[in-house]
Amino acid sequence: MALAALASQPGVAGGAETVGNASVGLIEFSVGKFRYFKLNRPFPEEAILRNISSNVTFLIFQIHSQYQNTTISFSKTLLPSTSGTGTDKGLVFILRPEQSMCFWYLETSDAEPVQNMAIPLSYSERGGNLSVFDFYYCLEYGTYSWIFGENCNRIKSVYYPIPGGCNLEFDLDIDPNIYLEYDFFETTIKFAPANLGYARGTDSPPCDTRTGQDSRWRLQYDVYQYFLPENDLTEEGLLKHLQRMAEVPQVTANAIKVVTLTANDKTSVSFSSLRGQGVIYNVIVWDPVLNTSAAYVPAHTYACSFDAREGNCPSLGRVSTKVFFTLFALLGLFICFFGHRFWKTELFFIGFIFMGFFFYILITRLTPIKYDVRLVLTAIAGSLGGIFLVAAWWRFGILTLCMLCVGLVLGFFVSSVTFFTPLGNLTIFSNDAVFWVTFSCIVVLIPVIFMGCQRILSILTCGFIGSYSVVLAIDSYMYTSLSYIALNVLKRALSPHFRRAFTNVPFQTNDFIILAVWGMLAVSGITLQIRRERGRPCFPPHPYKLWKRERERRVTNILDPSYHIPPLRERLYGRLTQIRELFQKEQPAGERTPLLL
């Protein structure tokens, strides 16, 4: 296994070490060096860190595994206030004067050996970084209150903020961990507020006695998000990428900053759940006065379970989902290239989408029916919607009504793409009223713009919507971020809490390939249909009028051979008579009465 090298101080390279299957004994760590080892259920391990520098004020030890839980504790006796259990856990060691060694304990309750990666990180006291002007200002006036509200002597030493130092919610006294929860809709991370740093042997600054610039209320929290490679569920890949999210310089260089929280904000952030996509989260606490930062313990998720019997991470797509979207994609491909030519088929496709989407939302919000049953009912309801739209066109022939449905589907897609961009993460759209009004305006705007060129509207809808059905089908077999163009809107409609979630998604090699295929299909389908329909009537005539005219012609024109065809009722009765005769016994020919002698 390739081992990354990191150093004790943020941004400095160091080494990495590996330990094989652990037995009862002592695991020795070095500051800033990642170490790989395995933990077995009956064998708890004692860990030690030696030769801690005298200028180090506190340490954070963190341990990671892919999906099996590990327990880390200050003592052999496991207590909620001195231990933590999970896949990404850490402890803060506040060092005493002259302390140069630390001990802690590791174990697992999992029946199988657990592969772990761990690292102790140190945060040291350092000298102040006053500018020349600030230094002479302090010498002359003996105060620095106009910037810091404190004496110049107090900023000669600079300390790092302590992650989780003002914990009031979780069990540990000082808790640097990020607590992560997820469901189908959103992934939520929570963390404890940090405290100001302080020297060894001194009391920690109070957390809530004051709220000025000389307290922990001046701290800011930057939340970062890091995406693993798409469709990578390997343990080696996760542990390798976790090394890029452990220390402040690596986090800021490799991850995406999503939001900055102040001490007045709630220390909780929600993201859209990306099922089957590995994501690592971390929080950097920053002291704007001393310009120092410290990292919490990173946490990761795939928004799925490795242990589940059904729908686990390695096999995300259900059979029902694959069947549904594969058939939908086949119909979509036909619509992409031939939809406008086969007008009734296009109307069925549009009616299916219209009715299926709203019906799925309705039964999901109002009933506890299982997913597979919901999907079957959605397919039935969508088919009925498609048949109804085709029947409405056949009987009434109102082109404007049909094109309004076609335009609204294209408008829905354009609006979904708009909010799929970073525009969807603007704070103003966390308000449901603002979001849905803006979304609906974009939806309605598209048919209004194209109502004067209805054939172009029809062909564009066939090309874009038909080709996008292929993207949805691909997503049922492998992860692709492009499926969240539609899924984000569906989640927003199904969950009232999804409005607070950030909808960032990775855009990697697989997505570029699928985007190229999607674009090629859409452009090819639109170009082919425009060239084929050139010179043809924009839309077929009213079917009911044609049928009525044909029927009258047959009745009045006795020279027409079709005039002599019996009515439908007589033809059906004749066929039934023929079928009935097949089950009757054949009567023998000749006399059956015996001759009288």
C-alpha cells in the first residue's frame, strides 16, 4: 500500500509507517506521520507518542476506517466522556507543563479485522507576527487596544484555536469530531464550537462569559467538501484521500470551501446526499485576530451502507430501477431521433413524464408504500397520462394545449439545469417561496418564447429530453452527477428540509464522457429531425376530423370498394360466430333414422 508522507507542522512533509496485524502490545506513533495498522476484536491496543516538543500546546489524534467502527479512549475503561466510537474519530490532548508523552487506547468490536489509518497532529505556541508599524506603536503607546482590545504583551505568543474546545452538546469535554448523519435526501454535519488557544498550565478561556473580540466569539468556521473519484469504493482510495483532509494547508489546497460560519451561526451544515459517491468533510476554525487556524477531524460518507443486504454501496441500482429507466431510455432514444415525425408517440412520452412525475411526488408524500411498488404505480400512472394526452389530441385536436404540455416539460428541464449550477446554492433560494416562484417562472417562460415556432419547440424537446433519458438510465448502473439535474428538484419537492442543503456535485472524467454522449445524441437528434421535416407540414391534421370525413365518404360513395365493407359491429359479430363454430360438433351427413320395414 502506498503511504503518504506528512509532517508534524501544517504544510511540512514527513513520513508514514505501517504496522501489520496488531496483537496485544504497544503501537508507537510519531507526530505528523500517518500509520496504517489493523485492529482485531479480542486485542485492544495501547498507543504512545513520545518526545513531544515543549512548545506544543495541544495534540489531536485521529483515526479512520472505511465503514467498520473503531473506539478510541483516554483510558482502558470506556466511558462516554473519555472515548468515542466511529469510522472517523479523534481526541484532543491538552498538554501539561513538562509533559512529553501521551497514551491512549484503541479497540474494535467488529468481528472482522479493521484496517485503520491514524495520525497525531501537534499545534505549537509561536511568536507574534507584528508589523514594524504595529511594533513601534506598541513601544510608544504601550497598548494595542485599537486592534485587539488587549495589551501588547499578550500577543507576543500566538496560539492556535482548539477545535471543539467549547463543546456543550456531545459527550467529550473537548470534542474535535464532526458528527455526520445522512438519509436519501441530505447529509448533515455537526460540530462543537472551538475555543481560543492558551499556554500550557494555564486555564482555558471562558466560553460564554463574554462575547467580545477577546473571546471565542471572534472565531470563524470554514466548511470544506472533498469528492473522492467517482465509482471508487475501495478502502485504499479512501484512506489515501483522507490524508489530504487532515491538516489545514492540505484542506485549503485540495477541497472546496462551501460556506463560512461565524460564532453566531448554528454549527450545522446540510448537503445533498450523493448515494454511492464518496465525500469527505472538514471544518477549519480560524482566529482572525491572531491569523491562526486548526482543523477538526475529517469525516467521510458514501450516503449508503456497505453492510446492507439490499441497496448497499457496491450494488446501488435496484432491479426495478434498472428496468424502469432502461425502458424509459429506449423510448427516449426513439423520441430523440423520430419524435416529431411520430407525433402521437411524442405526446405519449410527454404525458408519461407529466403524470409520472407528479404522481410519484404525491404517493411518496402521502403514503408509506415501498419503493418498488411506487415505481410500478408510477409507470402505470404515467402510461395513463400518455394515453390521455394522445386521446385528447385525437378527439379535440387542440394543438396549442398539446404544445403547452411539450413546452412546460422543456421549461422544467431548462429550469432544473439553471438551479443545477452554482446559482442554486445562493442563500435567497433557501426560501421555498422564492425558489418555486423563480423555478415556475422559468418553466412558463420557455413555451411563451417558442409558442410562435411550435415545430422548433417540439423538435428541441424531443432532442434534449429524449437524450437525457439515456443519462438517467446510465445512473441506474453507475454513478453520474448529471442525474442530479432532475433529482435535486425531485428531492426539493419531496423533502421540506432539503431547502437548506448545498447541492454541490463532483464533475469528473465520467461526467465529461457522459456529457459528451448526451450532447452528441441531442445535437444529432435535433439536426436529423430539422432536416427531415423541412418542407413537410408542421403538424399532422386533426385525427378525429379525418376519421369523420372518411366515414362520411364511405357512406355516400357507393363506388368506393370500402363502401361495401360491413359496419364494425357486424364484422365483430361475424368473427364471434366463426369462433363459436370452431367449438361446435360437426353434424354427419345422411339419414340417421332407421328404415321402417
